[in-house]
Amino acid sequence: MTAKLKLQISQRQKAYHHGNRVLFRYFDKRLNRERKLCKSLYYQTKVQELVHQDPKKSWPECRRICGMQNSFTDLTTKLLEGKSPIASNIKRLAKEINQAFLEPQQVFSSLADDYHLSAAGYQAPTLSL
């Protein structure tokens, strides 16, 4: 958040509170341009810093900047919450694992009930030694 960005926010808000729609739109567009520029500069400087760091240390920060979640979270620790494994926690763990496996399939639609795949006209491959 820069001083220039704060000034533009206050100008836009004053125009809004005074009911001046034309001036509000002008300041809003100007503010969005400045916000995008600031965001771009922020990411560029962050990436430049990461380039000079140890790659092992820079990847978690890179993932954080990109909004990616760590895919290797300790699921058992998260679900068991540091308690001894009891039946309800194990069931929750099993449901969470099941959901993780089923999630990629959500984007596919099921085939029609009358869909039939025919193997006619296809030959099994032959192997030679």
C-alpha cells in the first residue's frame, strides 16, 4: 500500500460520498490502474528476491505468491489434531482420503446408460521376441 494508492482511494471515496458519479468513475479507473501496477511491481520484486535465494527455500514462497496450496499437508496430524487415534477420527481421515481421490472425477460427466463400447474391428496386439 503506497501513499499514492491511499491518496487515490480517498479521492475516489470523496467523489462517491459527494454523489459525483463521473468523477468517481474517473478515480476508480485510475485507482485500478495504479493498484495493478503496484501489484505487478510487488510480484516482480518478490521474484527477483527469490531468484537470488536458495531454490529449496524459494519454492514455498513462490507457491504462496501464486496462491497454490501445499499438496503434501500432513493430513493425519490435521485430522487427528494431536489426539490419540479413535474410531471417529479414523473415519474422518478415511472420508478425507476418499474425497481427495474422488475430487478429480467431479469434472467428468457420466456416460449415458445406453452407451456401448464395441471392440469389433480391433485386433489385440501381438508381441514377438
